[in-house]
Amino acid sequence: MRIAYFDIAKFIAMMMVILGHFGVPDINRFVYTFHIPLFFLLSGYFFKPYSSTIDLVKVKFRQLIIPYLLVGGVVIFIYILKNLLAGISFSDILLGVWNYFIGFLYGSGYINHVFGYKITDIGPVWFCLALFFGFIILNMLLQYKYQKTALCIIFCIGYFSTNYIWFPFSIQSAMTAVLFIYIGYKGKQYRIMDYHPSLGAVLPLLCIFSVGINIRSQFLIAHNYSEHLITDIIVALAASYLVLLYCRWLEQNTKTSKIMAFLGRYTIVMLCVHSVDVLILPWNDYYKTANTDATVIYVKLLITMFKFILPITIAYLVSKSPLMKRIFALKV
């Protein structure tokens, strides 16, 4: 049984991901406090342990790796088509395809220099890899007696090893993300969302969130970057819980919440569409231009609208297609 306000939270988090990729510092100081940790927390909340790791891999491969591979195929196809239409030589196109192939094979979200070589990063779809391996790590962790000790060790290895080497498949991102997946999993065990905290209990969380925004708190799991690690984790947890409380309020008090809850079921589709947008379409560079002519501002507004409307539209179309829902392993 689906819980509407969790789907609303997923939709809001997805919109924050898109918003964060515009590269506007004043927006990002709010968005980056919680958007990706919230996704991992939600994923952990609904995680069900598997007695067999192989069974887990089979299920999560369909849910996460197939969409990842689909994004890679679509990106390469559009790249080839765009460059053929532009009259680019076949050899140059082949080199670009090879770079994309290596990039998706290596699976690095935003780190594009590995072992002294430049590789193509894969953009937002790194999340699929990190969540896939995060689920595997969590499932193994839950079978271990000293879970919290092992969790801390895994987190520290994943986080601090980034200073020296970056492994393929976003595995270090998975190792740090496990902290949030585990907390989400335990949150359900302790029925944390069954509570309705008083204003006095919420105010300290609001203060933590406000401080986080003020100090530009951010834990960028895509490449394991944080200026204030412990503080950033605390802020992310506080902000995520506040977002969930807000989504619960939206469900009970607004009509538009039904639309958001519906779209929240298709965030994996929206993530894939947004990833193709970020990797292929050149609008981000145009969007960041300092030109303030009226025409430029108008185009920027159109780009902004398009970046939100496109993934939402594709998600709606997928919801109407049994074939596409099977491809994305969606049960809605």
C-alpha cells in the first residue's frame, strides 16, 4: 500500500534535483541541504531485506540498472543523431560515442578525472548505481551482528577514500549513502512517521535547518564532498524530516497533493529524462550567461519551464504505457 505523502516527498525531492542543476548559488544553499539525502532516506524506509543477495540483485537490477542502461543508450543515440545532422565527421562521432561508452561503463557521477585520465561523467543518473550498491551493502549489513559499527566503518572508508582514489560504479557514493538508507530503514522500524510532533519539538529542527541554509550546508554524495561533515549530516536529517512533515500536511490540506503524489510514483522516470537533458542538451550553458537582454531573459524562462515540464510530461506518458511501466519495473 502506497503512502501518499511519501510520494509527494519524492516528487518534491525530484523537483529540487532539477532546480539544483541550474547552478544558482542562492537556490542551491536551500536545495543542497537535503535533496539527495532525502531520496536515500525514503529508499531505506521502504526497503525489505532479502534472505538471498542474488534475489536482491535480480530485483534491484531491473528497477535501477535497466533504467541506467536505458539512459546510456538514449544519450548515445541522441548524440549520434545530433552530430550527424550537424555534419560532424564519422571518426569524431565514433570518438564521442566511445567516450560516452567508457563513461557509462565507469559510472562516475561528477568526477571526470580518474587515474590521471579524463572520462565522461554520467550526470544525475549516478544515483541509480549508488542506490543499487547501497541496497546490496545494507542487505549484507542487516545480517551482521554489529550493524552500527560496520555502518560507521563502511561510511568512513567510502567517504575518506575519495581523497585518494575514485572507484567505478559510484561505489564510494553507495558506501556513504548507506548511512541515510540505514537511518530510513530504522525510521520505519521505530515508526517515526506515526508521531505528530508539537511545535516545540519542530522548532529546534527548524533552527537546525535555518543554520544549515545560512552556512551553505551540503553533503554532495555524488562525489562525497562536505565542508562540515557531521553538521551537514545533521542538517540533512533535520531538513528531510521537516520536508516529510510538510508533505504530510500537504496531503491532508491541499488538492494539488494528489497530483504530486501521482507524479512521485514516477521519479525514476523523471530522473532518467533529466539525466538525458543534462548530458545532451546545451541549455545549461545558455542559461548561465550573464546577458540580461529581454530576449535572453525570456529564453531563460522558457528553458526553466521546459526542464520541469519535460520530465513531468514523459512520466505521465509512461504512466499510460504498460510496456514502459514494465521496462521501468514500476508497480503503481
